[in-house]
Amino acid sequence: MAPFSTIQRKMTATFASALKRGRAFLTPTNSSLSLPRLDKAFAKAPEGALFPKVDPAVDGDDCDHDCESCSIKYPAKFKIDEDDKLYGHVNAWATHMLVATGKTDWVRDVSDEQGSVMEAIRDCGVEPSNGKLMLSASNIPTPHHHHSPSEPTTILLLPSFTIIENVTPKTVPNLIEHHINLSPTSTTPFPSVISASEPPNISTLSLDPEFATPHNSISPHPEPPSPSPSPFTTRPCLHKYLILLCSQKTRDARCGQSAPLLRRELERHLRPLGLYRDLHDERPGGVGIYFISHVGGHKYSANMMIYRRGEVDVVDGQAEVNGNPADAQTLANGNSKVEAGAGNGLINVVPDDGENASVLGTPGTSKGNGAEKKKSTTTGEGSQCIWLARVRPEDCEGIVKHTVLKGKVVKPERQLRGGFDRQRGLVSW
């Protein structure tokens, strides 16, 4: 047995160390003061509770059927793991960065691409202060259609749906400190809209000369003054939905095979709805489809991540949740209390089908009590990410009709890996 004095010294050292750590934790730093406040009510959703499953009584008898008109097939030797349980096994992430490369395949680890923004993210020595950053190379076109990794490029930051231009490896620390750290995350409560009298107008957004951030952005996280002008240009991504497909065949041949086939089938179902957007189409609304690098779980190919923007409708100056008047403070707190039975977990979403749809604050109309009311829809940040796997071409019709447009999952037991819902305060991890 150790002498009492030895034990006492160890206890004293342990207490001093714990006290030091406690002081460091409780002392605010410049980075911690800028962090978005997290909702303590965010909870891990049990299987079946994160996103609603399609219901034949509501969504039609064929809502859970495979597409009968699909002619696209995977190669005969396309085999995947069908036995593992998928839900709840993806790691948490706070923000997701897509780096424009103009390519559909990359070196095995995209952070190993010499001189690239991806390498700088890994090696710059600055870690995001608001949680884990998921990093993906993407086929988003580069500004001048170059393929040199050291040239200025563009990134798409999620869930804020923000495009940041003129990013270089040298400016990555600035990017992390002034944009990523201040960005909403997967566990930031979904923000309220701005005043109904001043709806955001995407065509007239003015840019801050220091951070190039829209003044009337609906994000509730104001950016502090900068000691020096920002080298970046920032603008909103105008798509209403994003579908991300892993296409990295250097990690797994099945990803390289499945991604282009799924894109073709998704396009077939999106075009008649007026929702398809190619890589150069920046019309407001619609669905952008991007190829990205490895996200994990290639043995469950194909992996598909669906980001959906949230909306709040304002009718004659009053916000509504599912068609009922909503308390402004409730919305401001991000606590919309939308029931899963509402179907999509969003605040009164207007279908982007070209009929009575309004996007990014443009006015529409609605009829109630026999009278026509003025109505505007504010499209905000990403409110949901639905991560699917084991996706096949014949699944695409149901994914477009029910998952993309309604936030419902057709085959959750077989395909749902996880995700988040900022409006309902739920995550899968």
C-alpha cells in the first residue's frame, strides 16, 4: 500500500488538474462566443421516429412500390450487403462542405490531393469550433472550369445552403474562422423568418463588404466585424433540395457505377415536374444533384444524402404552422412542434410544383374562408438531411415523390442510415 503522503500528493495533483480544466471550460474564448447556441432538447430519435414512413392510406396504394417503368438496371454482378442493420450507425456531423472540383472521381482520400482545399482543411491546424465538419469533394464546376487544385474554387456549405467563392488553400483558416464556425449546424434550432414586411428577395441581396454575407439573410447568427476585408464572395444556393450521390470509384467500383445511373433515373422523374436542375442551372427552386466523394458505407451502395430546405409561410403578416396561426416566439425559438403525422416535419411547406408555389420570398396566393389572401413563402436554411443507402434505380420514383418532396421514407427498414431534423430537434446519432 502506498504511503499516505504519496496518495495525498496524487489527490492534490488530480484536483488541481481538474480545477484547471474546469476554469478553461468555463472561460469564454473568441471562438466560443461566436458559436451558434445548441438546442439542449435535441435528442436521438429511435428507429422509425426520425422521419415518417409513407402511408398507403395517405400517400396512395402504390406509395411503397418499385417503379414499374424503370428500365435502368445495375450490372449483374452489383452485389451489396443486405444483412446489416443500417439505422443509427452514422457518426454525427455538424456542417458539410462540398468542394467544387469539376470531377466525378478523386484520389482515394481526397485530403491527400496535393495543394488542394481538401488538403488544407486537414493540415491547416485550425479545427472548426462548432462541431465535426464533413468534407466532400464534388463535381460542382470550378469557376473557370480548371482542374488545378491550387486555383481558387467554390464551396457549398450545408445545412446553411451557402455558396462561398474564391476559396484557396491559403484562405482556409479564414474560411473556417469567419464562415464555418459561424454557420448553423445540424443541431442548431431551425431559425425564424424575418419580418413579413421585409421578405428576403434573392435578386436584391446586398453583400457585406467585409464578409460578403447577405444583410437580410434569415440566419439568426450575426457575424462580428472583421479586422480585415474577406477574400470571399458569398451567396445563397438557390436550389430547394439537394441530392448527393457518392461516385468515387477509386474507393469502390459500385459507387462509380451506381451514381450516373441513379442520376439518369432521377432526372427522368424530376423533369416532368419542372424540378430538374443541371450543374449550370441556377434558377430558384428545383433539385440539384451532385456527385461527391466517399461518405462511408460503400458496401451499402448506393449512398444518397438528401438535404431539404425549411419554409415558413406568412399570410397577411401572420406565420402559419401546418395552416394554423403560429406564435412568433415559438417559431423564433425553433420549436415548431410539428407532429410526425403532418407528413414532412416542415413548417407548412408549399410544393415546388409550379402551381401556387413561391420560393425565396416571392409572393403567391392562398384561399381561406372564401377569400383570397396574400401569401409569401420564405425558403430558409437546410432543415433536414435524410441519408439513404442500398438505393437502386427502381427506388428513384418513390424517392422523388415522397422523400424529396415530402420528407417521408419509403423503405426505412432497408434504406435509412440516419440524418437530422432541425425543426423537430431530432438526430440519428
